[in-house]
Amino acid sequence: MFNEWQNVEISDYEVLQNRSVYTYETVCHFSEQAEDIFLIIGDDNLEKLTKWYRFEELNTMVNWVVATRLNVSIPSHMIRL
């Protein structure tokens, strides 16, 4: 499905952990392989985003991309999808 997209990678990293994995852990794993990480979230996550595990660190590690269905206001430092 994504073979045509050179910069898209499908990973089973989280599945292979056989446990719940925090987004922070996944980003740490992939930060060893990539300079820029774009993390896509739904706009329903914005309200509680600052409560995510190790959010402050995570916030410095990724470029946030927000997929929105409604006309939700997206912070200026995030990318609207």
C-alpha cells in the first residue's frame, strides 16, 4: 500500500513489545533512526496532550501534525493536516 511512498515506513515496534507502549518510548526508539519525526495525532487529543507521559520532553522531540475533522483551532506551532 505504501510502497510508492519512499519516506513512509510501517513498523511493528509497538506490537513486538507485547505491552502498552507510551508514545514517548516509540519516539525515542525512532529518534535513533531519524532526525525529524512528525507525529500525527487527531484533534481529539489536543485537549489532554499536555497530560501525556513525558509530554515536555516529547514536545521537544517531534513536529506535531494535527488531523482535524471539525474546524478546531490548532496551535500555531503545530501543522494542520
